[in-house]
Amino acid sequence: MREKGYWYLVTGFTVSALGDALGILAMEWLVYQLTGSLLAMGALVMAQQIAEFVVRLAGATLLDRVDRVKLMAWLDSFRFAAFGGVAVLATTGNLHMWHLYASAMVVGTCTALFAPAGMALLPSLVSEKDLVRCQSLLDTSMTVAMLTGPVLGGLLIHLVGPVMGIALNAGSFLLSALMLVQIRRVVGSLKHATTTKATRGYWNEMREGTAFFKKVPALFVIMLFAAIGNMTGVAISAMWVPYVQVWLHSDALMLGVLMTLNGIGAVGGGLLIAWMGDLQKRRLWMLGSILVKGSCFVLLGIATKTWMAFPIFLLLGMSGPFFGALSSGLYGRLVPAPLRGRVMSIRLLIGGSMQPVGSGLGGVVATAFGLHVLFVGAGLLAVSCAVLGMWLPQLKGIDGNLSEKAKEISEELVQSA
């Protein structure tokens, strides 16, 4: 029955990811349609990101005190209300700009809690030996959703307009909530595995979450490397349009082809890691993922022909799932159930901590020195981190059979909680 609960979780996550990808595009289009301002579009995304960051930090401990399935269903219901409200107001002619920004902040708030709650829930629904495989399948399904979302969104906006696209997006979150409710029906309440004792204060509970990284410092170090890798990725991804137009001397159609190749690579990588299952030399595979990603950026900064970029984008997409699936599998195996919510939130905070720096520096470096310097420089930074990690003996702590380590961590952390 727990396996059936897992498939309901995959469906809920996938539908939510599809809704996110479709809905944000429709919202941005509506903002531009109403204002004609690129600044207003940027402010919409910023409003969502700020809310997501603040709530992820402030709400980390909440995820260990509530029924995660019930929380996720409610979060999808709130997103349904946020997008549905915008659609109703737009249809009746009562929509104002502040409604859109408020809706974006609600969506950011819900996303901040939804993702770590799902990550914390997954290990309760599958066996330990299948954890990496199941995480990889979940990541792959979400990748497919995020790839098809903008395509469907663009088609809907073209055919029926952005308001109807937003309304259909609201419906996707309602469907996701219904899927998540089915987990309770087939598995029963997981409250006994997901709640802690009465609160002793926010900082005390966050300290319990950070204590996990003291027990497994290798995970903290490798997440710092991931943060640098994500920083370079954000700096690069913000420049895809000028890269294709200025560097490759091509058009929007070519950008679509390259993004499709990247997505195909991501799906292929996800299916490959799902087939391979858990790997004992996790350190090499995870650092190898960062190494390949950085190398691809360097090659893209050197390539001057569009045909050269084809295999590079495919390989770039394939590299990502190896780090993501193995990382999630490690956390699912090592983090005690009562602490999973806050630890997963801290993990996402560390991994995304340098993304704002990347988005800011990317444009500055590209403007001052050129796109090729940005791509090569960002790639070399990621490669250097991966090579450094290969030499750090501390990172060997994530290799091999970790059953005894998981038992030791669980006993020590739960007793002190």
C-alpha cells in the first residue's frame, strides 16, 4: 500500500510542477499585457522568490510538527485559490496589479513548504533499497512536467488567452491536492512518523536540524559545492537568449531546440540512474555531475557553431539527475523521520543560498567581459570545486553502506530532540 502511496505522491508532484511551469508563464504574460513593462514582470518573479526564501527559512521546523500529507494538500488548495482568484477577478474586470503580486507571494509561500515536505515524506513511502530509484523517477517526472508546462502554457495563451491559462493552472493544483489526499486513504496517517514533541522554540528546533550536518559533515561540504554549482547555473541560464542570438547567431527556434535537447538529456539521465539504483561510490558520481556540468559550460563558451552545442546541451541535461537523485537518497536514508522536514529545508537553503549572487553577477560579467568569458569562467569555477572535492578525504563519508551510520545518527539525534 505504501508503494501505491508513492505513485500518488509522484502524480501530485508532477501535476504541481506542471501547474507551476504553466502558471508563472501565464501570469508573466498577463502582467506584460496589462503594463507593457519588463520591470513589472521581473518584480512579479521577485515577489514569489522573496516569499519562498523567507518562508522556507521561517517554516522549516513546522514540517516536523504536522501531518505532511495533509499540509501538502492544503498548500495545493491555497495555490488553487490564489490562481483561481486571479482568473475570476480578471474575468469580471476587477483585477489590479497588487492582486497579481499577492498571488505570486502566496504561490512562493506554498512552494517553499511543499517541496521539502514532499522530500521528507518520500522515505516513508518506499523501502530503503528503492529510495534512489524512486527519487530518480520522481525527479524525471517533474522534469517532463517542467518541460511540457511552458509549451502547453504558450499554446493555451495563444488559443484562449492568459486568463484561461491561469484558470486551468488553478485546476491542476486542485487535481494535485486530490491525488495527495489519496495517500492518506491507501497508507493511513503518517503522523506518528512525522511529528516531534511540543515545540521548544524556533532556534532550538533549527539547532536540532543543523546538528545533523555535524554528524555528517560530508553532506554539508558537498552541498556547499552544490551551492556554487547552482550559482554558476543561474548565471548561465539567465544568458541563454543572448547566447543563442549573439554568440551562436541564431534565433528563438534554435533556443527551443537546445532547451529540448537539454530536457531530453535530463530525462535520459533520470531514467539511467533509476535503472542503476543506489551506487556505493556516491562521492565520485555526485562530484562527477558537477564536473561534467562545469565542463559543458566551458565547451559552450568555446563552441561557435550551433551543431557543436547540440551534444553539449544533451550532456548538460544528463549530468543533473545524478547529483539530485543520489543527494536526495542520502538525506532520505540518513535523516531521522522526526527531523526530515527541517533538515530538507536547510538543505534547500544551502543549495540555493548563492543563486541571487549568480543572477546578479552573470549580467555584470557578460556585459563587462563578454558571454564567452562568463561561460568559461563559470565552468572553470564549477570544475575547480569538483576537483577539490575529489581530494577531500572527508567526502568519503557518503560512500558505501550507510545503514550503521543511519542507525547511529537516529539514536543520537532523536534522543537529544
